Amino acid sequence: MPKNTLLACLAHPDDESFGLGGTMARLGANGTHVALVCATRGEVGEISDPALATPATLPQVREAELRCACSALNVDELIFLDYRDSGMAGTPENNDPRAFANIPAEEVVPRLVGLIRRLRPQVVVTFDPSGGYGHPDHIAIHLHTVAAFHAAADASRYPEQGPAWQPEQLLYVVFPRNFFADMRQKLAEMGIDTSDWDDREERHMGWPDDQIDFVLDVSEAVEAKWAALECHRTQFGPNNPFKKFPPEITRQMMGREFMVQVWPEPNGQATLPEIFAGLAATL
């Protein structure tokens, strides 16, 4: 078993690339074992170009896109939970009994406990309680990962999943609120339509800036992040909001990633994970 392991638990193909891709790429290049759990294959995501996929083929296409991205980001191990995409909040797909958001915790949590105990990660990363922007699957993987993180350390729980393991830290990957405000301002200054970003400000999306514990410098991995995003062709098409920026601005924005320490409770004094050494940056 590798000495250092990072485990990221996310919901869909492409979740990994923007908020966490640089961290995974940098750690993987430094010898850390990087493992990614993906709950679904994004079966009901948008298709940027009908020549790329159909609703019937989209799961297979998005799986291939994620494998391409993982290669670009130095991800060593990709694990699908094989649940179905729940769709955006308020859509009919939310009612599908196969949707990940409808799967009971007593089914998902033991599986994640088993993965944590097998992989023995130092750090586990998942979404914040809002899922970043309220997607039901993001919220579900957050809830199940947090529950599994704590259960994995308790030998009395799920003993069939292997010996107990206590990771050193649980982190949320987040975007600061000023990230969305800055993006909207940059578009406005360039005379570009800002409607894709207006609702993000109105909904106060993002994590409060003064509550972010770690700003990670991943500027050396920006090209890897960009390559990973380009793998996700069905989602990252020419009309994607990020492609409205000149490439140099997008790459600049991708040079930092943001995380919050959840466990141990920092009590005002968060500790940069040892495996993140060399990634610290300032706000």
C-alpha cells in the first residue's frame, strides 16, 4: 500500500477537474496515490454536441471522458459506485428510484467505509454541505462521505468492511464567493453577457471567503487541468461559460484551489495536510 493516499469522493464525471484537478495532478506527480470515487456516470447531463453522444450512449461516453481526465490529472485509481445521475434539482429525473440521491445511506455508506479501509488515505476530500451549487448528487455524496469517514475509524461499525482506519483529515473542496463575483466582473468589463453568472451571485453561491482554510497553489498543473477539462467534451463545449473568457484568464483562475478543514475541527487553527506540502498559497 502506498505511503500517502488522497481519496476524493465526488458525484459526476467532470466534478474532479476544476475544483480539485490541480491538487490531484500535483500530488500524483509527487508520488501520492490518488484515488477518485465517482458516484454516477452523469447519465442525464447535457450534451454539448449531438455528434458526441446520444442519451443512450452518454453514460459510456462520459465514463471514457473521465478516464481521459484521470490520465491527465495523475489519478491512479478510479472507482465508480455505478449509481444513476439524479439530474439537477427540480427535474423529473429526481424521482427515478435508481437516482443516486434516492439511494439509502445504509447501502452507500458501508461501500465507502470499505473503500476508505482498503485505501487507507491520509486525506479524504468531498463537496461541502451545499454540494457547491445544490445538485442533489453533490449533496448526497457529501452526506455519505462524511458518514463513512467517521464510521471507517470505528471498529464496531461495518466489521465486514475490513480493519478500522482513521484518516488524518476530512476536507471540503469549495469555491470562494468572490470567485463567482470576480468572474462576472471580468465578463462585464469585456462586454460579454453575464447571464450565466448572475444567478450565482444572487444565490450567494460559494463558501464565505473568510472561512476558507487552505488556498492551494496549483499553477504548475494548470495545463493538466485544462487538458482534463478538454476531455469532457460533452460538458465542456464551445458554449461553456468558462470558454467565454480568453484562455489566459481562465488559466489564471484555475491556478488556485480552495479547501476547508472539517476534521479535526480546526477551532481557528487549520493544519495543512502533510501530503499538501509545497502547495500552500496566500489569498
